[in-house]
Amino acid sequence: MSENNAASATGHAADPGAADAYRQFLSDLLGVIAYGELSAFERMSSDARFSPSLRDRAALGRLAVREYENFERVAAHLESTGLNAEDAMAPFQQSVDAFHDRTRPGDWYESLMKFYVTDAISDDFYAALGSLLDPESSALIASLQETGSEAAGEVLFVRLQESLKDDPRLASRLALWGRRLVGEALTQAQRVVIERAMPAELDGFLSREELDAQIRDLFSQLTRNHSRRMSLLGLTA
């Protein structure tokens, strides 16, 4: 999917209408990623205060710094393409903030699970959409996963595993919380797809039927990946 569509993206320059559609797609996708990284920085910075130990507080602080660095990289890339980062983020602010309001964690452990679940789903989702971009933009999104998200996921996984060990009540509570989170996260991702990031005008990439099939496959994969991550923690998805 990535090679053909990246080639299509760069080939749209000869078609002004397609080029405008691609530019809007790029702005929307990088805009929602940038705001997601900024929001993650704010949440991690805030929740670090409630960590049960200084070790946990320092770990979340390091992850928060990494999220902000990712935000700066995406914002800089937007600006380098002639797009305004603030304008690109603005359409998603209300929706992303509303998602976080709906999924406000009740304690530090729920906060940790929220980072683990929602950040991983976001990473999978944006990596898949990133394959539709030009090579430079696609490489940027891939590098965000390589430099930050995998390390963050590992830190969160280890800490959750430690917390869940020999604590069946916490395991039961976080399993329920994880199921709620995945439902909300997938709904949020679908909203992005339908409202902004996958307009019908992108027929130069894929036909409408191919695009719909890709979307169905993508959400099935997101669900499978979530189930696998929960199973690794010994929890039911």
C-alpha cells in the first residue's frame, strides 16, 4: 500500500485538484498527530504528580519530554511544507479534548492503562494512514514510532505488569477499563477517518471501494493488536 500511494502522492503535482486534496490530507493527518503528541505531553506531565514512587514519576516525566519532542518534530515538518502547525491542529482540538474528558482516569493505574491502550492504538492508526503520504512525511511518522512510542510502550507495559502481579482486583478493574478505552479510541479514530483524514476526493490514491476495504481491514487490525497487547498483560480484551 505505501509504495504505490506514496508515488501517487508525489505524482499529484500535475493535477491541481488532486494536489490540493493531498495537501489538505497531509495537513489534517499531521495536524491531528501533532495535537495528539501535545496532549499526551500535557497528560503525562500532569499525571506524573500522582505517581506512587519517585521512580514512576521520573519515568513518566521522561516519556512526557519525548512526547513533546515528537510534537515539535511534527510541527516543524508542517511548517517546512508551508503549512501552519496551529491551523492544522485547530480542527482536532475540540474532538481530542472531548475524548480525554470522556476517558478521564480515576487513579494513577487507570492513567497508566490509558497511556498504554490509547497511545498504542493511535500509533497503529497513524502508521497505517502515514503509508498514504509522500516518502518524507511517511518516514517522519515511522520515526516517531521508532524513537518514542515503542520505548514508551515498553516502559508502560513493564510497570503495568508489575502492578498487576498478585493483584486480581486491580487486574479485573483495569481489564474493564481497557475495554472501555478501546471502544472510545476506535470511535475517535473512526471520527477522524470519516470527518477529516480520508475525504472522498482522494480518489487519486484509491477507489472508494478500495478505500472502504482498507478502512475495514485497518480497524480489524487495530482490534487484533489491542487484544494481543491485553493478553500480554494477562487481561481479557
